[in-house]
Amino acid sequence: MAVGMLCAVTAMGCGGDDDEDQPKSCSVAEQTGCTAPQVCEEVEGAEPACFDPVTLKGRVYNSLDDKSIAGARVLARDPNDAVISRVAITGADGSYELAVPARRDASGAPVKTDVTLRADALAHETFPKAPRVALPIDLATASGKPLAIASAATEIALLPLSDSEGLGSISGVVLADQPGGTLVVAGGATGAADLDGSYTIFNVAAGEVTVKGYGAGLALDTASATVSAGKETTGVDLHATGDATAIVSGKVEIVNASGGSGTSVILVVADTFDEMTARGETPRGLRQGNVTGEFSIAGVPDGEYVILAAFENDALVRDPDTSIGGTEIVRITVSGEDHPVQESFKVTGALAVVSPGASSLDEVSGTPTFVFEDDSSEDLYEVTLFDALGAKIWENLEVPRVSGSENVSVAYDGPALDSGMIYQFRATSKKDSTPIAQTEDLKGVFLYK
């Protein structure tokens, strides 16, 4: 594309005929060659050029009372959970504006690219955190001048922690090449590093803690911090020590699965893993998708991990029958060397969720009824309800089998549910006292109103 046309498209202000006074190109990696507030963006079929940025606009608020949350940290991530933006800090009204990079077409319009948001705040649960997932935001839907997106996906409801007394925060810098998106962990609490490596971890229990950073290919030293309730411990920096080169490999065996043919394998940092709900946080790059047999995850930093297969929604689940091999939760310790997992991970078809939460975060009021697919070979079902903070709220361990129906319906009869809280039900079928099938890890999720 001619420089003159790019100037017209991007409002570079390239007046006159003397192109020597105007930049011919700019650097996307170094963000040089453009005059603020413009940024350098990639252009399909042409050299990078200067554009007004695409801005995501939204609000962070308390899910239970709709009150604005000031001081929350919001950043954008690509489909691999790599951070692509700087961190935006919410104002007193909970609002934020976040500039995100957007690849352009020949006319200067953003091309289809999905990003998601992460938000962290004092005394609130991190978003997203299983079973909650972040909705994808398509940058091609940006409109106006300058281009912006404000939608349901940019409005972020955070859940207040049930007990935030005795918690403090830690901040510092990840001193490494390309530190953006490093998952920083302290005492089970987490934060994500900005593009410049700066990070803050909220909601760390008071006392002495070890701080570690994780990201594919990234080897960092560890640091110690003393956390005081209600205070921020600053200057806790993590330094690069080289490259992480270890490979975690293994095999997935998919059986009795009519609905799914491929799955994913993720490495969850052990300090973030919740035993009751079997979920935790995965650093950027420590995931492999479309697994049908063997898998191999490269660049794994030293540390302790839990390997989860079929955790994401793909019509498959880890086989719940712990009486056979390949179905137990697998924990590993990586220490500089490759780590092959000898036993196959058994994966099977999931019990389909009908409602609520079959394909989206449904709103539910009154007395919920949980509906899921009938197994047809079961003796009975177990149904459990968790809140989004991981607490078990209710269970029915003797739901009778059904006859002549495609689905099973179970009415909730537990304690009153909290308006604004997010819940998840899970169902497991059993035969001869052995689990044989269950609903997916991230389905059955709903917002109670």
C-alpha cells in the first residue's frame, strides 16, 4: 500500500509531497516510529503502520452488590493466555480503558482476533478462575473514532472473598526478556506480570511466603517476602536465570467417547490446585490442544505441577473410575530435566449438561433444577453444587436412576443461595458403587439472581 494511502487510512497526518519528513515504517516490537497516542500495528500484506489504538472500555464491580471496585488491575490476553496489553488500573467508579494491539487489513480496519481479559483486585477472587471463563472479545467489532469496544464481555464482575482479613499484597518486577503474562504465585495467590514485568499479587495470607514465576521457556529465581495484613510488600523482584527447556510428555487414551475426538492437556501450578474441585491456574504456554494420543509440552520451568487432561469443554472428561489405571490426579516435579509420564491418561465421554450452563453462563432465579443427560447404564447419580470460590454448598449422593427419559432432573433443596454468586453443579453416574461418567469440568455454571 502506498504511504499516502496509509496516511489517509490511519490519520498519520502525512501532509505535503515530501515523504522524507515522514516515517516510512514503524516497529511493532519496540513501538517506535509513531507519534502518541498512535501505535505501530501489523498490516496484512504490507509494512507495519501507525494507527489510533483499539481501546476496550468497561467496568469492574462487585458481583453481589454491584458496587464499583477501584484499583483493580485489568489486562488483555491472547488465546494462549499470553499478555498482549499493558495493565489498566480501575478508577473510583470501577471504569477502565485498555489499549490493545490489533492487526489491520489493507483498509486499516482491525481483522478478526479474539482476546480475553483478566482482572485482579484486593479482597476479590481473580477473574477468570475456574469454573468461570472469560468471554472472547473480537477486535474486528471495534467501532467509532477512535475505535473502541464496550460490551458485556468488557464488564467484569468480581466475587468478594468470604474472609479477606489477614491478607496483604506483594509487588515487584519480573526481570527477564518478554516477561509479560508471567504467572507469579505466592502462597496460592496469583498475579500476572505487565508487559514491562511489573506485577502485583493481591490477597496473600500474612506471613513468610515464597514467590515464584512461571511461563513457558522462562526460568526465574525465587524470592522470599514477609506479608503483613492490609499492607503491600514492595520490591519483590524475580530474575531470569536462563531458559526453561524441560519437556513434559505422555499419552492420552480416549475411550467410549462418541461426542469428542480430541482434547487438551494443561499443567496447573500445584500451589494453585484445589483438591475438592480439581482445578487451578495454568501459566502461559503450558498447554497442548488437539491431543488424540501423545502429547508434549515444552519449555516447562522447574516446579510442582498437576497434569489435567480433558479439563476444558470438549465433550470429554477424565475417566472418573479410579479403580482402573490412568484415572488418578497426576502430580509431577520438574527439575531441569524432561519428565515423561509413563501411564496413559484415560479420557471418556462426558455426561452432557442440559441446564443450566450448557453453553453459557445462564441466569437462574427461584429454586434451581439441574438437568443432565441420562447415562442409561447407571445404578444412581451423585449431584454436587459448588460456589465459584470452590466451597461445596450442597450434595445429593443418592439420585435414583431414570427410566424412559433422555435426561435426569434434580431439584435443589439445600440452603438459600446468594444473589450475585456464581455456582456450578456437577453430576456423576455410578454403577456398583464405582463412578463411570460425569459432567464436564467447566459446564453447569450459572449466576443466581
